[in-house]
Amino acid sequence: MGVLTDFFAATESELRAYYPRWKIPLDQPIRISSKNPFTGELAEAVSWDPDPERPVENVGPLGPPSPSIDLKGLGHTSVVSLIGIVHDSSAQAEESFMRPVLIGPEEGPWLNELPPAVVAKLAKLDDADRQRVAEAWTAAEGADIAGIKNEFTRDRMLADRDLRYWRGMLDELADFARTALARGQRVYMWTCL
């Protein structure tokens, strides 16, 4: 099972019109006990949901709104790494990104906003800056991948996710950020399993 990742651009009103039944998250997360869907055991988790007893039904659009770009396999930790390279590596920046924009169905999809300061910096990257960021991102992701214990998975990911891979991801995201800014839109990350 892989992670499907898209980035889409929308104004706040377009976002709310696209997901009208979704809830506005809490300002700060709370700790809750929830059942692990794989083991069935109770575990403590972080929730941004203001009313976890009232789940959002999985109705409505199946994918992200347009305009969007498909960056399958790009997970939250990789985006947090990019945010740290481009803008801010603090825990506060990570928490800001990890806070969902809206609370939807528990099983996904999930929405996060790419911080406006990061979008602005991505939009301004020239070719030399993009190369520098891609090299740093490749090194950071390579260090994470090197920690994978399964040799086959680790070796395959290291071979597949080289500088060309991360530069391609960065180019798509930076070009998309530039277009979104020109339209007065924010950039959101849409993920599901």
C-alpha cells in the first residue's frame, strides 16, 4: 500500500466550497485513546478533531480539486524535510504543517497546508537555488532511507530516489507554487492511502 500525494491550489473559500462538510481543526492538538486499526489495541494518539465522536462521512469528491499536481509517494516527513531546507527546521514549523487544514473522514484523505512562507520561497527559486535545495533534500532523504532495515527496500529506494528524483519533485512543486501565488491561491497537500 502506497501513499497517494497531490498538491492543489485554492483560496480559502474555494477550499471550504470543495469540502463543505469537513470540520475546522482545533488550534492545539489533544491526546486521545484510539484503537489501532491494525492490532486492535488501544493506543494514545494526537487529534486535531474538535468533535471526534461525530465523524465526517466519506462523501463528496474522490480526489483533490484542480489545479493539482500528482507527486505520488511524497510523504509528510519528506515535505517536513523540504520545509526545513527551504525555510525553517523548527519543531514549530513542523507542527504548523502537520496541523490539518480541515478534518475529514478518519480513513482519509487528509489535507495540510504548505506554509505560505515556504510557497513564496519555492516560487522564487532560480535554477541554481533549485539545484542546491535538491542536493540538500537528496542528502536528507538518503540518510532517512539508509536507516531502513529491510535491505531490498532500502537498496531499491536509494537507487530510485536519487538527485534526479528529488530535483524533479522540487521543480514540479516550485513551478506549481509560482502559479498558485500568481493566482492568489494557497497550496495544500492532499494525501490518502
